[in-house]
Amino acid sequence: MRHIAVIGSGPAGYYTAEACQKAFGEDCRIDVIDRLPVPFGLIRTGVAPDHQSIKNVSRRYEAVALTDNVRFVGNVSVGQDITVAELQDLYDAVVLATGAPADRTIDIPGSDLPGVVGSAAFVGWYNGHPDHADLAPALHGPGAVVIGNGNVALDVARILAKAESEFDGSDIVQHALTALRAAKIDTITLLGRRGPHQIAMTPKELGELGNLSRATPVVDPADFPPVESDDALDPGQRKSVSHLRGYAATGAASDKPIRIIFDFFARPVEIRGQGQVDSVVVERTRLTADGRAEGSGETYEIPAGLVVSCIGYRTPAIPGVPYDEKQGRFANDEGRIAPGLYAVGWARRGPTGTIGTNKPDGYAIAEKIGEDLTGGSGKPGRPGLDSLLAARGIDVVTFRDWQKIDTAEIAAARDGAPREKFTRIDAMLAARGAAAD
Ligand code: NAP
């Protein structure tokens, strides 16, 4: 019998569990351990609440979770409640699928001012992550600056710009909906340190900005290279750039009250304010021959009551696990960290790709486990974990418990919404008892 522990119940974790199950059949027991009492990681607290169709993939993870040889072990924090070394004593393979939930910080003067937040915190706030539910971002406006030109920056800009009715059918948490309803932001500036050809925004997501009821994207036509140069882009990027060209042609003429300004060739150099952010100082850049942004020395100031930095994420280190400080993820060789210890998903390769990218990642790591582990080694597996956690008084949440929490969240949904999430761990734990067995 192969005993496998997967740490993290997001896409990387469940695709790994699925792949191990397919590879080893009845000859394995897989425990998917999560520090939260609720599963699915980024699907629940990262994917935007108005992108429900993307969240449907959790049904596939649920099917895996409900099979006999896979178990969800929630509310157990690896590194605190149990060490990785202890897990390695209990399991033949330990796979770290812990994602990249920490912000890469923007290290410029003033970045610690109140009103400056990272995207992990801001996205976690509107998605009801217990770590960020109390964020209370500054939404007094009139300006907000979003740093970065990736899909997360797009999510943040769109959420700030949407009218309340545009959240119908979403699972945005009530505290965020209430705060956004009262927001007074009319100008959202997206800062890109490079140009339109260098954006990291996918076409579908960028296209959504053109269909918002009260906001319009604004792009300066002067920022584009000649239109013929779009031919050299790959098809997806060409489509994204064609959206931007469309916005450049129409945006400025719109009478919608909120403007989402794409400020290209603009890098933040300082954040100013007296006890709270008031403005961002930006330096004009130009592209170098090898495609990097180079400062021009010319600066200007953008008024902003809120700054959201969307410049990527890091995987938090876990004591005892080799870590690549520069890359912000576990040090690994194609997923192998040490004998019996693996990394998968963002914890392996950094925060790139879509949810689906984690599927081949999960299958690849199962293959490596198969190469390294020809059979079980007689380690204790599940019963060993259970007795250790019981001895430490850890209140473990099972998948059945999660189903009760899920039922309670669905029952609490406002009209048309799929659920109202619990945003506090104690409320999640209490909901296990509230729903009937
Ligand atoms: P990302 O795609 O890596 O984009 C990061 C952005 O931040 C880039 O535009 C980058 O510019 C910029 N940046 C980095 N350091 C900077 C600095 N010091 N100053 C100014 N700008 C800086 O990361 P992400 O947006 O966090 O997304 C993470 C992953 O999740 C991506 O693969 C993304 O596609 C995916 N995602 C997908 C969806 C979806 O499909 N709906 C939604 C959200 C996220 P440079 O290019 O110049 O480095």
C-alpha cells in the first residue's frame, strides 16, 4: 500500500490526488490536507466571484474527494500542527501543493502606507478568505491605482468598476458587496511598466472590460507600435492587443462615469501620503532592445486613495523544506525536493498558467512518485496521522463536515447567488453541527 499526503486542496492538490488514484488504483491511500476547514484553495478564494463557470471545476475535485481511497483532512496546518518531517515519517510520499498565497511586495518608498494592499489580500477580501476578511480597503476614491498588467490586475479593476447588479449570480461576499456599493472610485489606473504588446492579460478577460455597465476602458492610441507589428504576436496575445486597440478607438468618447485607464510605459517609483496613501509617483519608461522597461527620468503623480499591487505571488516557506528565495517557491528539480518529498503547481513552478495547467502538473508528479516508489514501505499512513493529530487535540474537518458547511453556505445565499461564504474559521467549524446529518 502506498501512503501519500498531499498538502493543499486547491487545483494542484486535487489533480495530484486524481492522478495518483488513476496511477495506483486500490494500492494507495491519499490524504489531502488543508490548513482551512474548507477545500479547493484558489477555486474558492482566488478565482473571481463573477467567474462562476471557472469555479465549476470543483465538481471534478469533489468526485475525487468522495472516492474511497482519497480523504480530505481540513483545519490542519502543516508546519504548525504537524511538521513536514513528521509527515514524511508517516507517508511514503509527501506532495506540497500549497500554492502561492503570499504577495510579492512592491519595494518602493511609501509601499507600507495604509491604503496600499497586495492582490492576495484584496482578492482574499472580496472572496472571503479568513486571512483577509478584515482588510477594509480604502474605497473613498476618487482614484485607485492597480499596479501590474496581468489577469489579476484585470480582476481587481473589474471588481472595483462593477455596479452592484453586475454581481448578480456571483459569490462575492456580502461585506465586500456592501463596501463596494458605497465606494466613490471613478478613476482606476492600471499601471503597466511595459507596453500593450507586453501585457499578460488573456483575451476573454480583457474583453470583459469593454462590456461593463458603468465603466469604460481608456487606452492612449499613441502607446501602440505600428499595427503591422501585431502580426508577430501569438494568436491569443494578438486578440488581447486587438481589444486594447478597440478601447483606444472608443474609450475616451464614452460617457460612463468610471474610467479604467491603461497607463502603459509607467512604473511606480514612490507612494506618497500623510498617514494614508494620497498619490503614486510614476516614472515614464521605454522598452530596451531586449524587451525590458527602462526609466526615462520623467515622472508624474497620480492621485489615489487605494493602491492594489498585482505583481505576482510567492509560496510561503515551510520550516525544514529547501526553499528558493529568489523565485519564491520550494527548491525542486521538476517537482522533486528530496526523497519522498515533492512540490506541484504554483509551489513547484511559481504563479503562472491557468487552473488547467495544474492538471498535467499533477499527472507528472504522480508519474515521478510512481518511478520513485515501487511499492509501499510499511509506513503507517492514515492511522498514524489520526493518532498524532488526536494526541495534539487538533479539530480535524472531514469532507463530510465540509459538505455540511457547504449546505449551510448555500442556504445562506442572497437571492440569485450560489452561496454566502463563511469568512471566519470558527463559523465554518460551527456550521458542521448546524446542518442535519
Ligand atoms: P502575472 O501574469 O505574472 O502578471 C504580473 C504583472 O505584474 C505583469 O504585468 C508584470 O509586468 C507586472 N510586474 C511585476 N513586477 C512589477 C513591478 N515591480 N512593477 C510593476 N509591474 C510589475 O501575474 P498575475 O496577474 O498575478 O497572475 C498570476 C497567474 O494567474 C497568471 O498566470 C494569470 O494568467 C493567472 N490568472 C488567470 C486568470 C483567468 O484566467 N481568469 C485570472 C487571474 C489570474 P512585466 O511583464 O513587465 O514583468
